Amino acid sequence: MMRISLMIEGQEDVRWEQWLALALAAEEAGLDGLFRSDHYRSIHRGDPAGSLDAWATLAALAARTQRIRLGTLVSPTTFRPVSVLAKSVVTVDHISGGRVELGIGAGWFEPDHVAYGFPFGTVGERMSELERQLEEINRQLEASAQQQGLVLRILQSNHEGALIDAIQQAGGWADALLINAAGLTHYSYSLRDAIAGAGIPAVEVHMSNIYAREAFRHTSVIAPVCRGQISGFGAQSYLLGLAALAGQKTTT
């Protein structure tokens, strides 16, 4: 089944009344989601066209809609520090009941930065900042693990085989497994078998609330072989999962 969403260049003077009308029309038409750019200055029309803040707009739309997914394509790390952006995303996720999507990028439109006093930097500097912010979740996890007397190893991969190899190896050295299997959650029985065969307790985590999303996402084939599941709390889901595993280790 093909899913279709609507993406709007919000910096071209789209007003609140228009945003609301677009969101309600998208729901009525059966579209999957409504996404918007994250710029402050007009790209095509020039002044005086401009933009309402992306995440403030999405928060308001979250309260006025029931089904469509909402998010940015994409939010630049150059003027949205990761801690502030994470708080904004989690807020919209809670208001919407788990319907948020986050796209994140390095930023490219210099007039946004010049007009509002944001450092722009070179391409290399912006890519480095993107990498730094993506690593922020890892740093928060490592700090939390250290406070709880745990040793944490972190792996991210888009390849199912690499994840299976890592899980099988973890059975030889780790006390527990914290896993966000993303799309593999819903169909990877190979991943499920690897978790079951590792012989260590596992907690499944998701940044979004998978039960507030499309029906096919409500099924987790790895849930039956995990100790528990935490979803819907953004980056905090990882920290909550880590705390749950630490508590299990303490009581066993």
C-alpha cells in the first residue's frame, strides 16, 4: 500500500489559518501526514514573506488534528540546538499522541542565519555540527550509564545482518540489551531469533509511540522476546530503558 503525505514550504508566508485548513484537508483526504520546511526567511518570494516557527506551528496543529503525522523536512542543527529541538519534538509528540516525525539536517540557507544572527559556517563545519548533535543522545546515555555503574557499548547500523552479528556477540559479554529496531521491529524474525538466542534480558525502545501510528506498526515481532517495551518519549525512551535494565540487574 502506498502512503502519501503533503509537504509545504512554510517559509513562503503561510499563515496560521492556512496551516489549519491544510491540516484538516489532509486528514479529510486520507493523507498520511503533513510536513513542513524549517526556515525563517522566504526562499522564493523574498521579503516581506516569512515563516511562522515550524515547531510552534506543529504543536498547534497537533492539538487540532486526530490522525495525520506531523513533522519537519528538515530542521537545521545550525539554529536548533539538539537539547532544545529534542524538547520541542517530545512536546509535539505528547500533544499529538505519538504522531510526530523529525527530519534533521545540517542547514543550507544562509539568509536564515544572516537575518537572525545564527552562525552559518562552512559546509564542513555544518556537517560536523550535525554529527555532534546526533552523538548527543549517545553522550546522554553514556553519562546515565556511568551514574548507574554500568558500561555501555553503542552501535547504530542500517544493516540487519550487522545488528544480528552484534546481538549474538553481546551474548558473550553483555548483561543486557537495549534495542530500537526501527522498521525491523515489525517484520524481522531473524532479529527476534538473535535476541532470543543471546540469553540476556532485552528492553525494546522507540522514540515515537508505535501504537499511535499506522496499524502495521502496532505489531512488534521482537516484543515477545524482550523483557519490556518503552515508546513515545523521544530520546528519553533510551534513558528510561537504560534505567529499567539497571533496575533489573540490581534485583537479579
